[in-house]
Amino acid sequence: MNLEHLNHNEMLKGMQDIQIEGPIWNEYRRVSITDFGARAEPGYCNGAAFQKAIDYCKQEGISELTVPRGVYHFHNGNHPKFDGLQDFLFNGGGSEFIFSTVSAYFVIRHCVRTVFQDFIVDWDWASEKLASIGQVQSVAADGLSFDLCFPEYDMVPEDLSIRTLNAMNPQTLTPGCELGREMNGNIFKKVLKKDSSSFRIELPRSEPFHFLRQGQAYIVRHFIYDANAFELHGNQHLRMNNVTIYSAPGHAFVTTGFQHHWILEHCRIVKRPGTTRSISVTADGCHISNSQGYFVIENCDFSYNGDDCLNIHDNSIQGFERINERTIQVNRVQGWRNPLDSGDPIEFRNPDLSPTGITAAITNVVWDEQNQQCTIEFGSPLSSELSDNVVLFNRRYNSGHYIVRNNFFHQNRARGILLHSSHGLVENNHFYMNQGSAIQIECGAESRWAEGYGVENVLIRNNLIESCDVNHWNMAVIYIGVYLDQGRTTYPIFQRISIENNTIVNCPQQAIYVSSCGEVSIRDNAIMNPNTGSVKTGLDGDENCVSNREYYRGSLMVSHSRDVVIENNRRLATIPTTEDHIYIDLDTSMNIIVMSNIGFR
């Protein structure tokens, strides 16, 4: 077997097409936001003035809308909406925009050749905190309640919303800790105010909470997916440059619809300096779904997010009920999450994600949003042999073709990058202390959600990964795998993936895990101090509890895959390890070549 045909030209196919066009101006005209009544004054709401200026720019074909430097507040939910502008520049001039209403800060829709640059957005934490630091003060002897104090408050509000408790390192005050557990507030039996700075939380007997210990710290989110900083929908040739997001009660950037050819450059998602905040945005840094791809994220800094730094995917659907030969009903679907329209080509995949060979075009869609159901009619009869547990891919959407380069992804609650889309270049990024995997390539369907159509032609190279997978989320700091009700699949839903010249430092489990793959190259990577041996944690209620890392066999692992080359990787360990070899599951894998690796047994 020779995988030399996995060359960079093939991996980067389509990358040369990601050229972001700038505005085209025949006559350059500029107006100031202050011409329409905007004022950088505390207590003054700028919503009406901003919208009046934006609408004027669209109507008159204005080239640039400028904002004199200052701090501008938005109080009543009337937030800026840019819809249908062309050849336009929004110049924030280094200003700050502060929001206090749970709705998207900026909505940018159907714009062409537009630039948004040089400004900061933030939530008004003085009106309501997005998250707080919580610390376990005591645990009841029977384990059925615990006291949670909030050191940031002199007086904790009676109605403080406890949406989630996410493990936090009490020494570094960063997301995640050794085998840290997370808790969803909706499982608590009762939450009662105990005193000025703490609550008593009663627990259900059915849940195992024996891991609770005095002194444990948590990021307590009061908001999660409530409102995004930027909603980007259906734009073409959009440029976001030097935009800083200190916080938002949801995602920072959300991209959907027929958006293509866009770029985030020199954008930052960071905690506001001089604060004790435990979080920046309460969900993903950048969430891309059901779009048309062709984007660049470059020279950005994403940190302290409440979920993944970057999540790229399109949404699938599993299972249907047959109504007649042309009509089916699907359940657990929502219009915003699973956009379905007449003309959409739907590909049917077997439950193991292998092709059925059947694709059909939608002719009609009827939604029942209240019951999260949808009735879909097709133009031709569906085969009676289709399983009612098939997975539906809407091939109208493809969020692939992307470059993620020279970014710093760090200290966030979940993964660094979650990749569900194809034709990508991920290079020269720095991943540091992410709670989950630094890079996770995934596809699957289950009762909670169904995302991804498979991944092919992705090059991951020259990245520095340090101290990631803090909570042992997914076996490895670079993880490739499926999630299916029936478990792993040998169908190679991930193909032509190259992992080259990366440095991985201090990984608690495996450095790289590969499954459900075909044609993968793992070459010239440096792995330092992997699998640092058995660690007694006591987090499971047993002081002799050993970290589950010892059950993972080796610093590199391949299963359910074929045609994989592992070559010229170097491993340096200064601490004895439980397992230090390359593990291949021969029962589920074939055509695996391992050669010229150093530091493995």
C-alpha cells in the first residue's frame, strides 16, 4: 500500500477558490452614526439611531458608516440589523457596544461585499451576570445535597438561574480539571437560598453524585444558547476584521444559510481585562451550520467559550415514519436546525452511514414545530427496502472548503475545533488547555442530535497542541470517530485525512485516535510526555480511584479503519507510562502500515 497520492494538492483542492472580494465603489460616500442621533452616553439607548443610519446607508448606497470612538449602549432590544447592503464598510473606530437584552447583538443578512471592522461588543454584567464561579462549600453525609457558594457576590440574587455546572480547575480558574464532571441544573431536585452567598442544592436519589467534594469549583452558567453576538446569514464576500467579543449569552459568531466566501481575521473572543469573569461567550466561539462554506478563520484568538471554540457542521436527521410511497414524517426536528425546502436533494444513508444509493428531491414540506415534526413529500416513490432508521443528508448544504490558520484556541470548556465538513486546511494553530480534544473530526446520529455528512480531504499540519483533553472527553487530543446508537462503524465515513508535523505536549490519554477512516496519513508528528501513567484522583468517591487513562492502550491508536500509514512520528516521554506503543485493532482494521517511528515499543 502506498498513500503518496495523499498529496497536498489533493488535500487543498478548492482552497484557491477562497478569495474574499472587497467592496466596489464608483463613488465613495461616508456618513457618521452621530448624524442620526447616536450618542456615547450611559443610559442612552442607541438602537433607533443605529437602525436609522443603517437603513439610510442601504437606501442611498452609502459606502462607509463610521462610529466616533466611544461606548454606546443598547437597552431595549432594538439591535443593529444589516439586511441586503452591498459594497459597504461599517467602521467601528475602536468603539464599544454594550448590550443588556437577550437578543442577537448584530444581525447581518444577505449582504454582498461588506466589511465590519474595529469595534468591541460586550454584555452589561452589571445588570445580570452570564456566569459565575461556584464552589462546593459542603456535602451532606448522605450525599443527597450540597451547598454551593458564590464568592463573586455580596448578595446572591434569589432568582439566580443555575443552568449548568461545568468543572473548573480551582487553582487556575480555567475550564476543566482531571476527570471533572458536569451537571445540568434541570436534574436538581430543589435549589434553595441558604444565606447571602450560597444555595443549598438537593439532589435526586437516582443520580450518582458521589464525586462531589468540598472545595470543588465550577463555572455556573446562567445563560447558554440564549442570544448570539453575531448572526451571519446568507452573506457573500463578508469580512469581519479586528472585532472583539468580550461576552455574549450564546455563540459569538453563527453562520447559516447560503452564506459563502467570508472571513474572520484578527477577531478575538476573550474575557474583558480587569474582571473576575469565568467565561466569555456562553456557547461556541464560531458555530457554522447548514451553510455553503468557503471561509477563512485566520489570526484569531478564541478563549473561555462555554462550548467549542469552532464548530463546523451540517445537520442530518435519523429515522422516519413512512406515510405512503412518496411521503415520510421525521421527528425530533426543528426548522432552524434542519432547514428543509422544496427542491432539496436528500441522500439516504444506512444506519452505519454507508450509502444506500438513493437520493430524492423534496417537492413539499409541512412543519409541525410544536411537536418537532415535519412531513416531507418527494417527487418520486421511495424504495420499500429503505430502513426506517436511515440517516438523511440534505445535500443542499455544504459547509466545507475552509482554511483555519494561525489562531489561538485556548482555555475553553469543550473542544478546540469540531470538524464535520470536508476540504479543509488546519495549520499553524496553537491549542492550549481546552477541556476536550484539540481537534475532533466527527459524524453521527443519535437521540440527542445528528450532525455531519462525513469528512474528506483535510490537511492538519504544523499545529502546537498543549495540555488539551483536560476532562478526558474523547480518548485523544486529535480524535476521529463516529457516534451511533449501534457503536462504531467500519464504513470509512472519513477519507483522505493527513495529520503531519504537529507537536502534541502533555496529553492525558492518546495523542491521536483514528476510526471509521480510509486513506489516512499520520506522519512526522512529535509527541512529548504522553500517557503520564496511573493517577489517583479520588473524584469517583474512592481515594484509590485510578484515572481511566490506563485503559487506553497506547499513545496512537487505529480501529475500524483501512489504508492508514503511521510513519516517522517521534515520541519523547520523561515519565514512565502504562502503555507506550502504537495500538492497531486488527479485528476491525486492514492495510495499516507502521514504520520508522521513534520512542514507541
